[in-house]
Amino acid sequence: MDIMDLLQGQLSDGVLDQLTKQIGANDKQQTAAATAGIMNTLVGALAKNASNPEGAQSLSNALDRDHDGSVLTDLMGMFTGGGQAQQQNSRAMNGSGILNHILGDRQGGAIDMISKLSGLDSGKTGNLMTMLAPLLMGALGKTKRQQGLDVGGLAGLLSGTVTQQRQSQQNPTMGLVTKFLDADGDGSIADDVANIGMKLLGGLFGRKK
């Protein structure tokens, strides 16, 4: 099971339209491209964090405590702040807090990288990242529960997803994300970003008209 498959299933045309509206953007393809970059980056960072036992246990505990997947039942409400989202555990919906745990001081560099890749300005990219973080954690929590994954299984799911995405011709960005994360955000990857460009990145979540 590749966690990207589940995420892609959640991000329909209607959801991308809603996200584009919520962040005040005009181009849904830019939103789709940035969404793909954000999911790659967050999954890559989670896999890196879970590559040691302490990090994997911490993630597993957070999923058990706060992220049961119920946020996925009303995505429109989650992104607009209405509907069932109002009853959600506040930690499950706290995108800023989630990002702080996942990326820490690499968050700014990640936003800049995704902004350059997608063409979406960094302010809107940051807002989009904050909105999408609870969705990713919900999807992970749901997968963990449905598949009965222990700590090792969870770490394996994440590392397997990264490996699969790095090998995929459809997703050239995971290698770039891994390079960025391995450099702890201080390596210059501007040339790599320019070489990939928005068109390829948008392929993961972009929908043909």
C-alpha cells in the first residue's frame, strides 16, 4: 500500500477547487502542483523522522491519540472550518502544530522549494501546507488502524512509499525532496527545482480537463 494512492483518492477536482478558493489562488493547476509538492515533502519528512525507533514511536503515538482518520469524512468542511470539522479534536486540525513536529526549522525552506516548483507564491503555499497537514495525518492514522500497523509497520509504510515514489516516472519530485531533507534544508537545490518544473510536478494530483 502506497500512502500516496490514498491521498490522491481524497484530492478530487472539487477539493482542489475548494483549496484554490480558500488560499485565494487563481490557477487550480498551480494548487495541484503545490499540493503534490507538499505531500511529497511531508511524506518524505515523516519517513525520515520514522527511520529511527524514537521517531517512529512518537509518530505512532500521535496517530493513535489524535488522528483516527475521521477528518477524511468531511474534507470540504475541514477546509472551510464548518461541518463535522468543528467537532474534531483540536490537535487533529492543528496544521501549524503538525508541521512544526514534521518539519521543524526546515518548514521555510520547504515552502520556498514548493513555491518555486509550482509557481504558487510562498504565502499561499504556506497556507496550503497548513491546510493539508491534517489530511495527511488523518490518512496515515486511518491506514494504520485499518491495516493494524505496529510501529515497524508504520515506518515501513512510509519508507516504502518514498522508495516507490522515487522510482516512479510519474513523480520526479520525491528524489528532490529527499535531497532537500538530507541536506537539512540548507543545501542549494535551485538548479534541480528549475529542471523539474511545474508541469511534471502537477502530474501527481493534477487532473486533465
